[in-house]
Amino acid sequence: MTTASGPPDVASSRIADEPSPVAPEPAPTQDDIQIHDAERLEDITSTIQEFSSLRFDARAHVSSRGDIIDAVAAGVNFLGEELQASYSEIERKVADRTAELGIIAEQLALRVLHDELTGLPNRTLFWDRLSHRISLADRHRTGFAVILVDLDKFKEINDTLGHAVGDRLLVDVASRIRGVLRAGDSAARMGGDEFLVLIDDAPTKDAALTVANRLSEALAAPYQLETVRRIVTASIGVAMGPEGFESADQVVAAADTAMYDAKQHGRGLCVIYGENGRDREAVLQVENDDGASHWEAIRGGGKLPPL
């Protein structure tokens, strides 16, 4: 006997196709809450420690619970933002102040090593450069020369026209000396109306005299002093190096001795200090028929008469 099958149970089929309901997560226990809160507090503490290390961009985690711990975390984060802004401003001010101090230091170094009136290197800086050049004497195949320039009758200008005019004259003289220098040469104001020039490369006396000639020509051009045009000559002493000189003091002393020899024998003269200190040659500026000036030894074999 055959039994006819009926239609399938739709309700049963529908139930079979639906997923089983997910069981809800168990509510956190009191211990879980305390552990999580402890971790949040530890995160806040770590953030504060970052601040102490000047890492002000650190931030504490703020949850969605909105409890007292989140309020503390938000306050710490706000503090970090304030510290970061303040520190950036402090850094900017420190950088600005450091730059200002750097400029001041450069200006002080310039004043310490340069003549305030003329801007030329002063005695200290010149001595340093000359001492360095002497120390390199064994390495250089050519010698050097030191030229000492002393203005003639400068005191007369100060006394008649005033010290302000005398100062302007010194500034003009310094400018003319700068215009004569070659690359590698140095000039300085020794004090008063005396100037020093270091010729770094002077293989012969003629090479040194060439520079001395240019200096004399530059300085001999008329100066406009107030309403008066004046011609100011200079007495020049030259010391050739190394020539056994061991210190800057010795070289400058030799040039100074030669300059005083020149001054005692007339204005506008140049004297070269000899190797042994007794064989000094005097030269003066003369003009050729074509008007070109040059240096020529004083008659008598270039030797000065006894002083």
C-alpha cells in the first residue's frame, strides 16, 4: 500500500535555514573593569612621563565611556597641546636670541681685532698674520716684506685743522692703502698715523719697492681737508723676510728702524732695512721725463750717511 507524500513543512525549512542566534558577550566583571582602568591610568602616567622628556606631542587615549579617567586623559592631552605650543615659542625665541648673540659675537670679534676708526686690522691681528707667515718661511720659496708707513707732519694737521679732520684723513689713508693691496697682502693700523702692510710674496727688494711705490703714489694725491686741499707725504720703512727674523716683533722693529731713517733724511723717502741692520738702503721717488714716477737709490751706492 502506497502512502502519498504531502507538501514539505515550510516552517520547519525556514527554521533550518536561519543562523543560530549569537550568545551575548558576558558582562565584564568587576575585576576586568579594574584591570582596564589600571591600564588607562598607566597610559596617562606614560604620557606625562613623555612630557617630562620634552616629547609634548604624546597623547593619552580617551575612550567613549566618558568617565572620570577619560576626563583626566583629556586634561592631560590639553596640557600637552599647551606645552607643545609654549615650547615651540620658546624654541623660536631661543633660536632668535642665539642668532642675535652670534651677530654680537662677530661684531665683538671684529672690534677686538680691527681698528675702530679705519676698519683695518689692528696690531693684534697683524701680528698674528705676520707670525703665521714667518712660520711658513721654510715652505715658501719666496720671501715676504713688511712695510711701515708713517705720515709726515700729521701732528701739524691735528693742531691746525682739529682732530676730527685728522681722523677723516686717517680714514682716507686707510682706504687708499686698501686700494693698493694685492690678493694675499694685509694692512693694519698700528696706532696714531702709522700703518703696516704685509707683502705675502716679495721675492726681491724690487718687488717690495714696487708695492711701496704704489703706496707712495696713492698717498701723495691731494686730500680734501675741509675747504683746504693738502698733499700729505709718508715716510716708509721696509723689512725683507725671512732674513733670519724669528718673530713678528723683530720684523716690525726692523721696518720701524728703516722708517725712522727715512724720516730723519727728509719727507717722502723709503728705506730698506739691510740684512745685517747696518747696510740700509735709501730710495726716493722721482719722476722720469715722461712724468712717470719710480724709486731710485740715493747717490752714494744706496748707503745712508751715518746718523
